[in-house]
Amino acid sequence: MTLFLLRRAGWFLVTLWLVVSVSFVLMRAVRGGPFSSERALHPAVEQSLRARYHLDWPLWKQYLQYVGPLDWSAEGHALVGGDGTRPFGGLLALDLGPSFKYRDFTVGEILAQSLPVSAALGALALVWALALGLPCGILAAVRRGTRLDLALRLGATLGIALPNFVVAGLLVLVFVFGLGWLPPAGWGDLQHFLLPSFVLGLPFAAYVARLTRAGLLEVLNQDYVRTARAKGLPPRLVLVRHALRAALLPVVTYLGPATAGILTGSLVVEKIFAIPGVGTHFVNSALNRDYPLAMGVTLVYTVLVYALNTLVDAAATLLDPRIRLEEAG
Amino acid sequence: MTAAWRARLRNVLALALLVPLAALALALARRARLPRAEFVYSNGSEVTTLDPATVSGQAEGRVAMALFEGLTVKHPQTLAPLPGVAERWEVAPDGLTTTFHLRADARWSNGERLTAEDFLFSWRRLLEPETAAPFAYQLWCVRGAEAFGRSTPEEREARWRAVGLAAPDARTLVVELARPTAYFLALTSFHPLFPVHRRSLEEAQRRFPGRWQSEWVRPGHLVSNGPFKLVERRVNDRLRLVRNPEYWDVASVALRSLDILALEHIGTGLNLYLAGEVDWIDRVPAALVPQLRRRADFQAAPYLASYFYRVNVTRPPLDDVRVRRALALAVDRPTLCAAILQKGEPPSWSLTPPGLAGYPRPEMRHAPQGADEAAHAAALAADRAEARALLAAAGYGPARPFPPLEILFNTSETHRDVAEVLAADWSAALGIEVKLLNQEWKSFLDSQTNLRYDLSRSSWIGDYPDPNTFLEAFTSRSENNRTGWSSTRYDALVAAAAREVDAERRLALLAEAEALLLEELPILPLFGYVSQNLVHPRLGGFHPNVLDEHPPKFWHWQERAR
């Protein structure tokens, strides 16, 4: 286990470095700059802004400054650490820099404010996904071929196929303007959560239901389940103790990356429900050419995906003793 | 422990994991709880910064107007300058020297006195190139200011002494202009010229060298002088402002607190307004305008902004003025406005929008528009006949078909609709094949700036109610020209207007410049904008005006709906 984690940590650093370097170059290769606007800036003004954010430097110099082993800024020295106050600058010191678009905030502050919001929403969406998806999947598998199975499968297909802004619109119509139970948008109270987390969780619930059903159907035909039945165990016990454990494997494998996606928010759901999460920044930072912010959200996503995948691989061995970590690593 | 037990335990644990997950989510969100303010409004996207000197957008201007105050304040309806930090002012007969008398009780939100020195500091900061203020050039009308703004750090002090700004005492500010500037008094209520608090700014710069910008505007750090002050801020969510007890005119500020929301989604804004959670939204979904127009709380008013197409005059066949004129004539503007835009946008044959007081606004030559449907059809037929004749004169006909054109626009439903209508008009009336190309905003700007387009969707919002704010953009040296068009005569007319003392003659010169622009047509005029506000029916002190500016200082609740 320790060896597995160590090896994973090593690869993590390599992955991170690759992501940083490739994004750094790609981002700056895109046409259009962070300071262009309908009302063009005076050339001297644009020059000042570019100088403030070191965009007038050659790319390699900007890169080293961003990553942090070297620092040429007015108050820094060529090699960071010379003054003994801080061993590294930039990324190595977890300093993600200032945002170009939201100039009153550093990227770190923006992430610190918006990540918890998205994480809270995502956690609730996961609760919806599992609370709806698992029972529906099990029910459909146990009652396979019946009308109930058909209805549940239809529901799952709809949950995946319907775009979330359609679901959101319908729910707002019913629960806000029809019944008057919930506020249309906003953030801070339990009522504010229910609709957006449901909308966000619905497609995941649908996937979970389908995976659970498929996994269970496969397992239920296996020899060891037949043996369990043959020795006279009650069907419920067979299901819960023997079948479900193995059937959940694909669900758990799916949940890892899904959780990373769900926790980092959704542009559409956040916009429709006016939620100040991090999902908005994934798209807007790129559109605004806000390089540091785009880099910040990319890094967060990389870390989350990597961490959760590692977690899933570890969890898989608990569910299925046939899987060993060495293979997974 | 038996294996069965362990399995059961694991199942229970897995389920139990969901409960703390949900609890954690709720706890995190509860921290964000903030009861709504007395007045809540939607301000579009998150503002770039609260620093009034370095921003240019409307959303930023609205925040600055609540937090800060200039020498003068705009009247909420007429936009005429009212006393602000200056209680009175005198303009010398030559129109060049203005003496502002600051009120004795002008104070910062921390209780410190606001003096004429604060304006010297703030305006110097605005002009310094390192500040990177987009509107610094607005102050170049002050004597010596342009030279100072273009100076290197070494020449800075010497050049500063030559700038026509002086503070003989704490309550007097003397401004000497380089040339008479009709709109100078209006500029003093424009946010780049608002004062900023020197001590807190310099302290932030000293203590937080790399990130002073985010430190000095932080709630608790930001010192301002307007009717409201900042108490809380959450990125992409809201700014919470409360009445500033140190404000000199606090007695007439009726609202105790304001929430300024960053709401990007127009439909969400409308939902929140309809549910009573937001009291003012400044844009509504285009498709709902016909229904919303029937509401008493919907205000649509002419807005000081124009929608037009830039023409790349460096690309044949668009380098031929006859072709540009043919394109401009063939568009059915009244139908575009009535059937597609539907908000009451006025069709336009000019660059400047209507509503500029005293300005003899010229139009491009076109058949006079009649009031009824038959007259409109006749005018359009006449214009299109002329357009076809112009194309024929330019050498295009059955023997030599017109090459296909491309319309470049930035991604938006409305822009696509307009582009489709124009493409259909040109195809039907002139037989020109038109392709549409949309690009996301920054790529679009890049294409426009580098003249990589045939025709490009454009708009211009006036900064102050004067034609100069529109016409200056198309001078040869302007970065906002972006058409490749340049005319020495046009440049000379705009420059002559800037030197002209007499108000009427100045506007006549600008009208002559615009007439020339509309003869050459590096732009195809289309329509003027309208503002579209849904405002709480009981809010008083909120009036439609051409700048769509609404100083919150004057807002109050009325007993009855408007």
C-alpha cells in the first residue's frame, strides 16, 4: 500500500508538471489578449498593464517566474531564496498569482471563495446521485423485464439525455413560480440548494442507476451467486451480501472521475442558479484570457482527478480482492 | 469479528459517509448566509476592480458611483452637474479656468477630511502611465496633462509642475484647461476623476508590494467618499454596501444598504426580479420584451449607444465607396427594428445616436421615410434601386458577379439575428452572397483590430453626452477606428472642433465631420440602442436617461407605485 501511494505521488508530480507546462504554452498561443476590449486601450496603457503582469517578457522567463524557481520582478531577485525569507516563489510557493480579469483578487482568493461553494453543491448532488441512482438500479435489476424496470430505464435515459438547463427551467417553473416553495436562485440557505443540486446530480444518478443495474445483472448470473442461492440463503441476503458488493465495482470506478467533475462545479447550473462556484471560471477564464485564473482552475481539476482516481483504485481492492494495487499503480 | 459482520459494517459505513457529506455541504453553505439588503440590483458580470481610476465598463461605473463621489454629481434625470464634493464653482470668461470650492464637510468614510490635495493626488495618479487607466486621456484637456501622461519617470516631476492643476488651499481646486472643453464639468462626475484615499492606497502598496491592488479595495481597507461604503464582498456573488455615515449629504441618502449582484444569466435576473428577490435588473431576455413592455415597471429609454457594422475598406471590393453605399442603402432598418429587435430601437442612418442636445445630427443620404407602411415600402424601393445602380456603376452585373462577403460577429443570439437579416437583405436586394462567421469575444476583437474581416458587427457607447465621444473613434490615429479608413479632412474637422470655443460652432464642425463619415461610409449605421430596466414600482429617484446612469444617492421608497 505504501509503495503504491509513493509511486502514485511520483507520477503525480510528473503529471502536474506536464499539465502546467502544456497549459502555459497553449493558453498563450490562443489569439487575443487579456486586455483587449471593444474600447481599445491606449497603447501606453496596454503597455503598462502588460508590464505589470510581466507579459512583455519572453515566454521562458514568464514560465520560470510563474513556476517559481526564479524571480525577476521589481522586488525579487534572480534566484528566489537568496534573501532567506522564502524558499520559493510562484507555483512552488503555492502562489497562483493575480487574476487579470478580477484585479481585486488573487487566483488563490478566488479559488478559496468559490471552491467550497462548488464542493458543497457537488456533495449534495452526489447525495442525490447515490440516493436516487442506487435504489433505482437495484430495483430495476431485481425486477428486470417488468414494467417497473422499463419505466426506471426510461427515466435513466431521460436523465442522461435531457440537458440540465431544460431540467432547471422546468423545475424553476414548477417549484418557484408554480408552487412557490423555493427561491429561483441564490446561495446561503437549504432552500437555495435543493434545485441546483438535484439538477446537477440527476445525470449522475441516471448513470449510477444504469451501472448498478448492469453490474448486478451480470453478477446475479455468476456461479457463486447461484451457489449462495442453492444453499438456501434468502434472496435479500444473497443480494446484499454477495451480489451487490461485486456489482458496485463499476459504480465506484465511475464515481471517482465523476466526483472530480461534480465537485468542480458546472457552468450551466451555476449560471442559472446564480451560484458563485468555480465552474463559471473554467469557461470564463479561458474566454477572458485570464491566464493565471485559467491555470489555477486547471491545476485544481488535475489535483482532484488524480487524488480521486487514486482513492478509487484503493477502494476497488476493498470491494474486490482479485484486484491488487500493484496492478492498479 | 466474522466476515459477515465486517461486510455489514462496511455497507453501513458507506451509507454513513453520505450523511456527513451532506452535513458538511450545508455547513459550508450556511457560512455564506447573508440576509438581503434593503435594495438589491443586478449588475451583470463581476466587476474588474473597485478602483475608480482604472475601469471603463458600465458595471464598474455603477459601483464607483455608489462608493465614491466626484466634484460634481449627475442629476438623476437631466444629468446636469449638481454640487458634489465641490459646493460651487466658477468658470472664467475665457472658458479655460475653472475654480472649484470644496465643501467644508467633505469627508472620507474613515472620518478624515477630504481636501483639494486629494484631487491633485488622484488626478496625478490617473494621468501617470503606470496606473494604466483606460480613461486617462479624458483628463488630457487639462493644460500640460497630455505631456505629463506621456512622460518617462525621469521627466515626471518637471512635467507635473507644468500641469494646470493647483490647490491654493485645502478647499480650493483650480483647473486650467488646454482648450475649452464643453464637457469638462460633466467629466468631473465621471468615475475616473473620482478621488481616491492617498494614505490607505500608499500603505497597501508598501505593505503588500505584489498584491496591493487586492488589499486596498478589500472590505475594511477601502476608504471611499461616496454615499455608500463597502462592508462585504464575495467574488462572483455580491458587493454589500451600507450608507456611509461620514458622507456630507447622508441626510438625503434614503437607503440603508445595497446589494450589488454579479448576475450573468439574464433569465435568472428576470426570475429573481419576478420573485421579488431583486429590485432592479437592467437587461431582460430579448424574446420576452413584447410581453414585458406592457408592464408598468418596465422602462425602455433611448440610450447613448449605436449599433453599426464596421467595413474593412482595405479589402476590395469594399474599398469602393459606391459598394459601401449600396450595402448601407439596401438594409431595411425599420423592419429590422420592429420585427427582430422589438425593444423600440430607433432605426439609424448616423453614427451618433439621437438625443444629443443641440447637435444637428446628420444622416447618410437616403430616401425620406414615411409614416405608414406604403411610404416605407416606397422609400425602401427607391433606396434599393439606387443601391443596384451604384453596384452597376462599380462594374458589377450579370457579366461580373459580386464576390461573396463575410459578416464577422461575436457569439450572441441578437448579433446572429441581425447578421441573418442583413445577409437576407443584401441577397434579396443586390444578389450578393453573404456568409456569417461568429467568433468568441477575444478572437473577434483580434480579428477586428487586425482587419481580418469584410464586415464586422460593432457598437459604441458614449461616455458623456457629446458627439465627440463617437466621432473621435474614427480619426486616423484612434485605436478604435479598426476599419482601415483614414481621412485627413475628417481628422482636421474633429481637431478643429476640439479647439473651438463657441459651443454652436463646435457642434457644427462635429456635424460636418459626421456628414463626411456618412458620405464615405467606413461604417454602416443600423440602429440606436435602448436601455431596458425593470425597476421596483415603488422606487423613487430613478429616472430613464440617455446614459442609463442611476446614482443611488437619490433613490428612495415611495408610498405609491410610479
